[in-house]
Amino acid sequence: MQEIDTQDVINNFIVTSGFNEQFSFDPRQDTKLFHIAANDFIVKAGAPLTYLFYLVKGKAKLYDVLANGKVSLIDFFTPPCFIGEMELIEQRSATAFSMQAITDCWCLALPIRPLQKKLLADPVFLRQICLYFVHKNYRTVKTAGNNAAFPVAQRLASFILLTAHDGLYSEKHVQVAEYLGISYRHLLYVLAQFVKDGYLIKQQHHYKIANSDGLTRLAHDVNESTN
Amino acid sequence: MQEIDTQDVINNFIVTSGFNEQFSFDPRQDTKLFHIAANDFIVKAGAPLTYLFYLVKGKAKLYDVLANGKVSLIDFFTPPCFIGEMELIEQRSATAFSMQAITDCWCLALPIRPLQKKLLADPVFLRQICLYFVHKNYRTVKTAGNNAAFPVAQRLASFILLTAHDGLYSEKHVQVAEYLGISYRHLLYVLAQFVKDGYLIKQQHHYKIANSDGLTRLAHDVNESTN
DNA sequence: CCTCAACTATGAGATTTATCATACTTATAA
DNA sequence: TTATAAGTATGATAAATCTCATAGTTGAGG
């Protein structure tokens, strides 16, 4: 995670992402910009949360570390979206989950400590966060419906497109199986099927997308109803 | 839906449910109390939303009517919980979903029209609603995990206990199948299995719970991790 | 009274997915 | 260096779940 202090770039992100409209005050002077390299953590479970982040560019994924130490993939995020807003609202100092960058990510960031009181009393911000929660909730309901409604192949296709990076898919099978709610064994069956059908090409440590259009077509219905 | 204006009863509900702590102002003079008979609607999709409800007693279920006209069960609610808060936040006049009473329900209610502006500018209320969303979100994540993690029998057991009324289970199979994400046919298989195992007794138009403890034991894990 | 739609019900066979057993590879830590 | 754990991989078999076909029942409306 690296801070970028080119004021031009920061201001540009603030305006194009609508960040300034999330508050009743002008956040410009307090806002930092961070660049997070692919695979690095934006926030790590258990660590103290020092910033309220606002993802403006890139793709990220949210993990939960279960009681038994296992890792479970919860959800994916694309801009614009808040990170750490749940902890802020609950006034919890530590992060509940881990957010990891899939591709390179850029996040605007407000230091929580000095601003928490102000934020929790700011009706504009609270209203925006509420709206954010409502939409997130609609999306969750839709997604939950999808999981029941669509077969694994389609959901996996959608998943691969979502998480692929430069045409390469390289998620951990164990975690993906858990996320999709299927067994490890079955996931490998379906992946093998994708290879056989020419959607993917298997390479040592990852899969290369060979037929992006085909995958997109497969995933189409799922994505369609998630929007 | 019937208004109850016994002030004693209203005040009692307000205090015991913590309703007055949801606002920066004293809601007492604006708060009405409604009794909704089992199976009646608290809010109906598409109808204008005139009250922000707060369920203080009873069980209710949330439906979505899909584009194709089908009905899909989304979730269940127990006190205390807001009803209509999503529409209020989005400033939408019509209800997106339908909420139906499973058992007799009692709801505190604030008229939206005259109070909307005040509510959307009230930091206390907004913060409470945010907290409510955060918890709802945690719950959804857990539930979504459960749906993948637990076999149908356990989820159905949990479902039956949740929706049963006076020891009788009488939900529409079509909707339940959709809610559990299984086929109609399979639901009947599992119900037949429950009858064979002595959990349920089939009666003309419904099932009678014959072994509540057994069902509770079956459902145990599911409920455990939903809390 | 009749008809149509919605709901309930059951069987047979196919498909999807899980479980278990078993190896091989790779990275990490002692 | 050698264990040890995590990740990958594959086969065989069983269980869960779906699809399709088919029918009886019920309630609303003409």
C-alpha cells in the first residue's frame, strides 16, 4: 500500500467518483489516495482500522477467517464502494473481515480517528451510507436468488470473469469451492469440463481464458439479473 | 390491520422495544400501534407506503413478486425490526416488497409523509438505521453461508419451526421450494421423509409437528450459526 | 354446472454433486 | 535436511437433486 500525493490525481478521483458528494463538508483536505498492488491487502481482519476507504479503481474481494482458521470468500467489490464503513458505524476499532486487491486498486481514504465523531453526526454521510447499504442489500438478495437459481457452470463462468486478471484465472480452488457452495472435487470436474469445452487452457499454476466470449455468454444470465 | 389506541399499551411497547431510543426526538405523540392478524399484509408491494413500521411482537415474512408474476420468499423477521426503512431511505413512495404476518403481529408506526424530512436529517435515527443494516448484512452473509453449508433437511427443519403456527405447518410448497432453492419435487421427498421419520404428521391441508424436539435438534446447527 | 388455473402428489430416470480414498507437488518451518 | 501442512489432482461410488410425465383436488369465475 503506497500513498500517492499528486494533488491533481487525488482531486480528479474525488470529483469523478463523487466522493465529495458523500459528505456535508468538503473532504478534500483530509483525503489521501492509496495505491494497492494486486494481491495486497487493503484491510486485514483483526488489524486496527485507521482509514475509511472508498474504492475508486480496481477490483477487490472480501474474506472471512472462520473460527476454525479456514478462509471463506464472502463477496467482490467494484468502484465506487466504501470499505470499512461497517466498522465505522459499529465504532469497532478492529476490522472484522479482510479485503484483498484482485487487480491494482486505488482507494481514497479518510482518517477515522479524527473524523469519526464528525462522520457519525453528519446526516449527509449517514444518508449516503444508508443508501449504500440498501443497494448492497438489494444486490445480496438478488445474488442469493441467483445462487439458488443458476447451475454451477454459469456461476463459475461469471466468477472466473470477475476474478480473472490479464486473462489469467488463479484463485485457490479450496476457497472458490467454498464461495460457490460446492465441493472441491466437483469444482475440479467443472473446471476440467471448461478445459474440455475450450473455455480455459490449463497452465502450470493457473488457467488461461481461451474463449472469453463463450464464458461471457455462459455467465450472461447470472450477470444480467445481478445488475 | 387494526389500530389500537390504548395509550398504556402503546407506551409499554415503545419502552420495552426501545423504540424511543431510535430517534433524537420523542416519538411518542406521533406513534400509532397496529395489530395485524396472522396472514394479513403489513405492507403490500406496489402500494404507497404511509408508515414506517417497527415490529414489536409477532413473526412476519418478506416476499418479492418477480417480473414473471411468480412469488418468491425472501426472508423472515422477528422483533424488533423496522419495516419500510429501505423505501424511506430511498425516498421511494411505493413499497418494493410485500411483508405478511405469519402470526398475529403488533407494529408501532410513524407516519412517513410529515416526518420524512425530519427522519432523514436525524443523525440518531440514521445511525440506528445504519446499525440495523449492518446487523442485517452480517446475518445475510451468515445465512448465505448456511444455505451452501447445510443440507436441505436441516434448513427445512429450521424453516418449519420458524413458520409453524400453533404446531401446524402450512406454507405453500411452491414458495418454500423457491425459498430453499430446491425443486418442488425434492421438497416433497424431504417432507415425506420427515413424515416417515416421525417429525411430522400429514393432515389434509397441512402438516402437524409431531416431534418438535427432533426438529429442533435437526435445525440446531443452522440456527446456531445464524445468531 | 363447467372450466380453468393453482396446488398437491407420485414415479422413473437422468444429472449434479458429495464422499472417500489415494497420490503427487510445493512451500514452510523445525 | 526432513517433516509437515497446504494445495492440486483423479477415480470410484453413493447420495442429493432435477426433469419430465402424469393425475387428482380445490377454488374462483363465467
